Amino acid sequence: MYRWFGRRRRMFGVRWTRWCFQNVIVALLVTYLVVLGSVDLVLAVRRGHPAVAVNSTLLGKYELNKPVIVLSLPKSGTTSLASYFRCGGVRTSHWKCGAGFCANCLALKSNGTKLLQKCGGFSVYAELSHVGDTSCIVPQLDMLDRIHKDYPKADFILSVRPSEHWLASMKAWHAYDARMRRCRNLSSNSQLEALYRSHTAHVENFVKKYPSHRLIKFDLENTTMAEERLEKAFGIPGTCWVRENCRASC
């Protein structure tokens, strides 16, 4: 019996030593990677995506152009863009900046305060607008000059789709088309579609006028284009791109 216990104790000791050795090796390897700064392992807890290895060199290069501001109108892929950046480990807001709406924290009057100064210090703002029964704040339509003044090197993202598909999505999302018509004082959905098309042209012309901004534009309904352009611009793998909230158009 004593010999049996002695053998078991020796076996336990060998296993314990082996376990400690393996964990020391893993710890040293992780420390080496962190210090070297070549790759960040980002655990992306999102539908259909395992852990994603993000090239931190690329991310660091393009995150310098903070903030990244999505200028797409609502129902143009803003939720998908927020998920894309979060998948890459980038601090991102989507219509809520902390506990409240991003639209409510905007410094609407300059007075030496930057537009987003009180909005949580996010790297990416995927949706700043808020159109409700009594609210009508759409910075991507009304505040481009102010955005340029406060953030002259900000990156802009513009995801677009056919205007008729956008209108169908607006109708399917809690009658968003009616709220947007009321917000912009429009009498018909044909005018709403015209607003959508003119906004796209306005953003493109604005960036031509102020080339300090980088514009990443892509067709929301072209998955390959979205993945390639986003990955090229920000270094986050295209596999992080998944279209969401698109019951009427996916």
C-alpha cells in the first residue's frame, strides 16, 4: 500500500511539473507577442465568427484618423458597420453613446467645444442621428461643415444601396420612412428617395472639396466589395463583415 501511494505521488508530481512547464511556455509566448506588437488576438464574440487575428500594425496606422464617422443614412448598414469594428476590437458606438442617444450628447453650439467632445471618446461613431416623434437630429445631413471644422482628418464611411431598397427597409423598420419625411418636411416617399441619392452625391463632393478626409464608400449589397474595401482601409479581416437588421432586403 505504501509503495502504491508512493508511485501515485510521483506520477502526480511529474504531471504537475509538466503542466507548470507548459503554462510557463504559453505565458512567455504571449508576452513575446504582446511586447513585439505584431499581432493582437481579438476574441470576437459574434455570430458565425471565431477568434480573429487582427494585424495591429494596420489597425494602429488607420486608427490615427480618429474619429471614424459613418455618414450613411439610417438603414444603410450602420448596425453592420458597428459590428464589424467591434469584431476588430475597436471601441465603437452605434446611436447610443453610453447610457443615452449620441444625438443628445452632441455639442450643437460650438463655443469652443468639439461636436463629439462629450460623446464618450469612441474611435468609431457608426450612427449619430436620432429621428423620433419629436426629435430630428441628422448630423450627416446637417453638420458636415462642423464635423470638418472639428475633425479635419476624420475618416468617413458611406455605405450605399439602391434608393428603392433603402426605402423598403425604412418602411419595414417601425415606419421609419414616415418619421424621416416628417423630420425633413417632405410630402412623399419619392422625395425621400431623392434625398437619399442627393446625400450620396453631397458627401462625395464634400470629400473632393476637403481631401484631408478619407472616404470609404461601398455598395451595401455587394458583400465582396464591402469586405475588401473595409479590410484594405482598416486592417480588420473582411470576415468580420456580416449584414444585420436587413429583414426586408437581405
